[in-house]
Amino acid sequence: MLELPLETLHGALVDPVLLSMNLLNDIATHHPNAISFAAGRPFEELFQVNQLHEYLDAFVAYLSNDLGQNAAQVRRTLFQYGRTKGVMHHLVAKYLEVDEGIRVDPESIVVTVGAQEAMFLVLRALRTDERDAVLAVMPAYFGLTGAARLLDMPVVPVASGPTGIDLDDLGRQLTATRKRGLRTRALYLVPDFSNPTGVSLDLTTRRRLLDIAAEHELLLIEDDAYGLFHAAPGERTPTLKALDTERVVLHIGSFAKTGLPGARVGFVVADQPVTRQGAVVGPLADQLSLIKSNVTLNTSPVAQAIVGGKLLRNGHSMLAANKREIEIYRRNLQQVLSGLARRFPAGGPVSWNTPGGGFFIVVTVPFPVDDKSLERSAREHGVIWTPMHHFYANLDHSQQLRLSFSLLTPELIDEGLERLAGFIAAESKLP
Amino acid sequence: MLELPLETLHGALVDPVLLSMNLLNDIATHHPNAISFAAGRPFEELFQVNQLHEYLDAFVAYLSNDLGQNAAQVRRTLFQYGRTKGVMHHLVAKYLEVDEGIRVDPESIVVTVGAQEAMFLVLRALRTDERDAVLAVMPAYFGLTGAARLLDMPVVPVASGPTGIDLDDLGRQLTATRKRGLRTRALYLVPDFSNPTGVSLDLTTRRRLLDIAAEHELLLIEDDAYGLFHAAPGERTPTLKALDTERVVLHIGSFAKTGLPGARVGFVVADQPVTRQGAVVGPLADQLSLIKSNVTLNTSPVAQAIVGGKLLRNGHSMLAANKREIEIYRRNLQQVLSGLARRFPAGGPVSWNTPGGGFFIVVTVPFPVDDKSLERSAREHGVIWTPMHHFYANLDHSQQLRLSFSLLTPELIDEGLERLAGFIAAESKLP
């Protein structure tokens, strides 16, 4: 029988970054009764199967009433192969205007199979040969690092620091990368409630970053998965794309957190003009579309219909659609912060940050945290979280862990923190 | 404003193979009233919006009744992030058994965003560096060639010939490729009713191909998009996978033609054991899953639910589900064959093949056929088809064109062939 030695397959398959997700899932699977602060999943108790039918019907009504499609055209839109850039692009553009104050031509949007495909398409477009590298604010979501590894593209870390990005370090890395003979094609970051740190860039930092990007002709890949989940309503900072006058920002959006993960619908706004022999041939979105047609062909029109229907039922606003969820995330954030404060004295060896929203908090502990610590935490204390070293490209040792609070109830948070305190106490006493 | 010269993006973006689909779509868009023999789309007049609701409900009932999921678990399966290898894997395994006589462990199946993603994942796994090449029976579907180009992987053509694959040429190419210092990782082919030729491999050729593959440890990538559409019921030849005793076959399936294109659901059976330091670590499917988690994360569970529901409503058989469609394709094939015979005398300069089923027929004409001929055909004669040179990796000149008959009615076929005869007559007189 034919056997395939692992070393005859792509090198990324033995890369610890790619194995991170599997390893974390395995621990969760083996400890089903542990309380999990691990999964960055949206709150699920408000989901109802009936919503799928309602959203679908809303999209059908839109095709017919708003776009003037007859019954045969409606069926074709839903059932047949569709436009590579998507069939809900007008709704995405409207959503961006309503919720983010971003105005873009719908033709510069590519609807993707989640934000993950958007990252993959962007990196594929930008990586022409082994000299092309992508910068990423570290710690970074491992979906970005994993996509880069699959494309044999080096990821150059830029320090996050307390402001969400260390701009001095960015300058240093740009210089150092150039000296290594690499081209820095883009910088990836999550400006709002970053995964994994929960940190957001303030307005001044955003403006300075945009200036630096324009000066260096550096594309910024803005991953906006959590931007709507602000704990203090009305205080949202504009996205980089909303501030982008020089078209240096590629804006990646996800409907996994605001719509439903099970639709696997995200998008990228790529309005950069692409030129051929000096003449503009169209937005970068058209080139991403060409790549997409050879990766997934289309994003399922049925899945788009469901997310589109959710937008239609909520005045094109995911902020409106998630009113109750946002309250829950806010409540959970407060619950975690106050629960930590109650259990660990200020100025002591255990500390944490105070995000303004999102799904994540980072806790610093007085001992190294690795996958073995997580295994002990799960087995002996019944609580799961994410070791922060998974978010570093080189898997540096770390004394930090990420708590995700989006999926839990106040009772589970309280019990989970009690268990976490037990784990931290036990671990602090280890030789 | 930042501009991106096309030459700073991945080289595939200026590759004529990647541009084929766009070019063909453009011509179709500019001539909306032309009769189209171009699109390889399933017959759409039997689609009903209501089916989407019914399929979804059937899948919900399956989760609850067959898998014993409670209401919260059902919601989680549909709405949340899901298993990377898919949530309908048991249904796919059952379908393969019922319709194809293929028995596989559901764990060796990866449910993908259409067959396109399956091809992409397989090529990504097999391409470790610039020495890895893929063989493909040419002419070949350009989704395969496009995926290879995106991965900077050479495609080595193997002649199709009248039997669907020229096994002598396969031997020659294996030798020649090795001499060039390349590793031939796999051979791609569509054994049943190939796109674009419509040709199928007979049983003897299949068995010989399997022997050669086992001898050379050559993986066979079997693309089975059209296998169920046999014009003579009861006469289906087993797929390569059904005959595969040595696990040399990677079987790629599509539910675009048999389910609905708008779900974008396909799959790959990858049951090859992967070894690490001599020990089996699991099926190749697990490695493809790892890649998938960094390309699209999951295939939409909602989309899987719809295709799964269609299987459930039809006893796990797409053959049963497509009874009426198969009749229509059979009728259309006869209509095209008899229409051609009526218009072009046997032994004359115009000839065509006689496929045993599928969506496609290839017509040979006494003049070169390129995109300019297609443009003239659309503009002056109101009929569209696909120039065969798009299915060759090097876009060789060709005197052939592909007719797709799956989407048409008998009336449109007749009128379309009349127009095609006009085009051929006019073109034959050109200097």
C-alpha cells in the first residue's frame, strides 16, 4: 500500500504554528468538563434554527424587490455558480457605511470564505517570490501566521506594546528587513480589541501609523473581527480604513463574530488601484478575485444569503443585530475583571490588562506558561485557556495566558476564575 | 495615492490560463442574447427556493434523530465554527457507498469549498519545493491548471487520445520529467465524461492505469464531477477509487453538479496513510485538514446542511436525486448529436466525438479556433461555445471547440446548432 512520509509533504505541516489549533482542540476534546476560556467563539445561546429560514427569506425578498430579479433570476442567484467577488457586495458596502463610516465602491469588495480566506488571498497576491515578507504585530492571530507559512512567506514580528503597536519598532523592522534583502509587502494588525491581546490603538497612534504607511508605501492589512464589541457604547475609534485617505489600508471583515460562524462569510475591501504599464486596470479586488477563482471559485451564495438576510433584518447594521450580544460581552468583561481583582491583589505577581471591549484579556503569571501547564490546568483544575506562546511566530516562551470570555455565562466565569486561581496557586509553588 | 503595479503581484495574475475564465465570462456578458453552449452548469429549471428550507430541515432532523444531538448541539453544529474536515462526512461516506460502491472511513474525507478547494489543498500538500510537478491529462479543466499556477507548480501534460489517457505517453512523461530533475507527485484526470472532452476511460484502461500508478508510487487525482451522468443507465464503469486496492487514488467529488452549485460543497477522499519516522500518524485527510484550517478554516456548516439534506431526502443517492436531470442531459446529448449529424455530412471536414454521458462534446472544425473566432461567433452569429485552447496549459492553437449542453432546452439546442452551422460556414470561407 502506498504510504506518504510526512517529509514528502509541504513543510508547513510540521510547523508548530500550524499545529497550534489542533493541539488546543485536542486538549479541549480530552477535557470536555473543563470550563473553557479558550474558544474565541461568539455567544451562542441566542441562536435559533428558525433564524436561518428567516434570513434566507429576507434575502430572497431583497433580490426580488430591491434588485428586481424575477423568480428564475432569484433561483439562479441562490443555486447556481455566482459572481466570484460575491452576491452580497452591495449589502457589505452599506454595512460598512452604516456601522463603520467607511465608503467604498462595492466593486472593490471581495466576499470570502471567512476572514481566513481573505488573508490567504491577500498574502498570495503579495508574495511573488522568496524576497517578499509580511510584517505582523506580535502576538498575532495564528490564522495569519499559518497562511503565511503555507505560502512560504516570512512573517516579521513588530512589537505590540501597550499602545497596540510599537511604532519605533515598526521603523526598526522596516529597516532591518530591507537590510536582509526582503521586501516588506504589508503589515498585518487587529487595531480594535486585538486577538490575542484585547488591546486597541488610540486615534493618535492610528494616524501616525497611516502616515508611516503612506511614507513607506506599506500596505496595512486591518483585521476588524471585533471592532463592534466596544464595552462603552458611543466611544468607538474609527477603523484605519475610515481614516485612510491614501488607500494604504486593506480592510478585512468577518461576519463570523457578528453574523454567524457557520456561514463562513467574510470580506476584504481592496480598493488600491492596480496598474499595468502605468495605466490603471482596476482595483486590487479584481486581482484577489482572480486568485479566489482558483482557490474556492465562489463564496457560497446560500451562505451569503443568510448573512445578507441578517443585515437586511437589522437595517444593514451588525451593531443593531448584536445589541444583546454586545451587552453580554460587556457584562462578561466586567465579570472577568472584577473576578480577577477579587482573587489577585493589585501590585502582586499576577496582573492583567483592561481591554475596552472585544473577547479577550491577557493574564501575566509569575511562572512560564506552556502547553504542559495547560494540560495540568485542564486535568487537575478543570479550566482551559490559551497559552500566549501560540501567538508568536517563533513560539517564544511566555508567562502569559489568554482568557476568552465571549461564550460563557457569569456563573461559569466565576467558577472558572476560581479554578484558574487554584491552578495559579499550585503552579506558583512548583519547583 | 498608493498604486500597485501588476508586476509587483503574483506572477499567475498575468497568466493566460488564469485569465481564461474572465475572458470567457466577458464575452458572455457582452452578448447576453447569444445562445450559450459555454457554461458547464447544471440544469437549473428544476431548482426551487423552497428546497433550501426543506433540505435544511431534513439535516436538522438528522442531527437530532440520527446523531442524537439536543437542541443546543444542533444550533452549535449549524451556527458555530465546525469540524475542519466537515460535519456531513458520514453522509458523504454513505453516498459514496450507495452511488459509487466506494467504502471509506469517514475520517479520511475532507469536505471542501467545492472541488476547487480540494484540488488546491491536494496540490499545496504535495508541492514542497520547485522540484515538485503535477501531471495532468490534457486538455484539462483550467481550475486544476490555475491552482497549480498559484502554487508555482509545473503542470506536465499527458496526452488524452481516444481512450481518455495515452498510457504510452504517460510512461514517456514520467521518464522525461524525472530527467528534468522534477518529482512527479500525482496525475490529475477526469476518468468519466471528462471536462472538456467528454471522453471516459474504459475498464481495461483504468486497471492498467492503476497498475502503472502502483508501480511508480504515483498518486492519481480522480476528479469525479460528472460520473453520475451516464447516458445509458446501468452501464456505469467503476471509478478509479472503487478499483483502488493500493490507495493510490485521491478521489475528488463535487456536489455542484449533483447537489447545487450555490452551496459550494465538494470533498476529497484522502485515505493514504501518512508516516512520520516510519509510524503511521493518520490519513492524508488530516494533513489536508491542517492546510484547510489556514485557507478557509471550515466549509460552511449551513451549506453542508443543505447538501446533506438533499442526500437525506434521496436515500443518500445523488443518482436518485438527479433522476430527472439525468434524463434531461441524456435527451440534450442526443439532441446535439443528431443535430450535428443533420447539419454536417459524415466524412466531411466537421467532426465530433460521441460521449457516453456528461455535459460536453468536442467539435473539430477545418479552421483555427481562438478567442477572436469566439468573439465573431457571438457577435455575428449569436452563439457562444468554448475554444479548446483554454484547456491546454500552453494554450496551443486548436481547431476544436467545446459544446456544453447541460443548461439548454431542445429548442435552444436546435436554434444554437443552426447558428453554429452558420458560423462554421462563414469561418470556413475566410481567407
